[in-house]
Amino acid sequence: MSVVEQASIDPWWTPREPWVHSSDVGIEVQCVTSGADDDSLVVVLSGASMMNQVGVMQEFARAFQFPDYFGNNWSALEDCLQDLSWLPPRSKYLTVITERDLLLKESGKRDKILLMDTLESVGSVWSTLGHGNGPVAFNVILMDS
């Protein structure tokens, strides 16, 4: 299935906005990741492990294997997610965050806005610049389970 055909089914496999999606209640992780292929990187993060900014930074750093110089702040998160040069290049990156109701539960609204703005910005940059040879899909799905 081509990227265009897959996009008509699952918009999170395309380099077009929106880059942050909310799943319908009851959809399983396997359903949203079924469009993955050898050129995809799918990362599943737990909102229960990201109840505050420290947890968010740790989970993203672990899942994306951030380099030691990662600064554990919003700006550094955005910088590293827009780079990913230490990983093999892919045409599609999908981050699935489960238990979205627990995501930044211990933090204020400001941190939630910063995270969503960061993820939207990262998706925008990848869709424009990619790896230098065309757009790359970088999307996030927020799920209940």
C-alpha cells in the first residue's frame, strides 16, 4: 500500500498536519500501528510514566535513545526530536502515548501546552525538511489504553 493509500485510512502515517492525533475510545495500539513497515519507527510511551516533566523527558530520551548531551528540558526535547541523526533514517515516525489521561497529570496546564506545541512543531519540521530528501511523517497518537 502506498503512503497516499495508507493516509486515506490512517492520517498518522502522512507528513501532513495535524501531527498530534487523539484515538477513539477502545482502539488498541495494534490497530493504530498496523500500517507500520520496514521504513517506520513506532515508539509506544505510557502516560503513567509521564505524569510530570521529568517523566516526559525520561520516557522520550529512553524510547528515542537520545544522546548523553540531551538537556532534559522542552527546548532540548524539541531539538532532539527534530534531529534523530543517531537513529537509522526512516520515512515514518509514530509515537503512541497510552493512558493519555495520566500524561502530565501532576503538572500544570502550561506543561501540557508546551508538550503539544513541541510535538506539533517537530511534526511540522519533519514534514518540511525530512532527511533532506523529501517530507517525513512524524506523528503522535494519544490513546486511552
